[in-house]
Amino acid sequence: MHLAALLVAILGCVAIVVLGTRFLLSPRRATLDFGVAADNVRALTAIKGVRDITSGVVPLVVWAAAGPAALGWALVAAAITPIADAVIVRTNGGKLATALGVHGVTAAVLIAAGLVLALG
């Protein structure tokens, strides 16, 4: 179980870097898939892209420097971002299904994998 959680965590970190990169390379589609209107696409996607890349790199650095338990706590803390994303989607006219199905599931996976790693 521990190894599986570590693999999920690492894949999640890599995936968020890929998603962040997608926001920089394909801003309109990425913004629409995120679940909010595409107003001021370039500014929104530049911010989102950099944030997502950072959100993927930082936990990997924590893992490399401090081990899997520290990574677990970092993932639990990082769940704040997708929770906030769900709120942003809902408060900007986005669908509840997107808020929960994309951002809520992401938060749940981060918390679950994080707690498995943190608590050993």
C-alpha cells in the first residue's frame, strides 16, 4: 500500500507539471477544461501554468530532501489548491460536476495518498 501511494503521489506531481505546461502552451482549451470562462485567457493561464508547475515540483523536492513522510504532509497541504479551485469554479459559473469531478477528486487523492505516506 505504501509503495502504491508513493507511486500515485509521484505520478500526480508529474501530471500537475504537465497540466501547468498545457496552460502555457494551449491556454484557451486548458482554461475551458479547468472549468471557468476564458476571460483574459493569457493572464489566467500564465498564472495557472506557473502555479501548477510549482505545485508539482515542490512536493518532489520535499520527497527528495526529506523522504516519503514529509511528502505525505506536503500533499495534504497541497490539497488546499484543488479545494480552492473547486470554489473558484463554483463562484464563477462553473458546473458542480466539474468542481467535484475534477478538483474535488484531485483533493481527495492528494489527501488519501498524503495520509498513507505521512502516517506510514
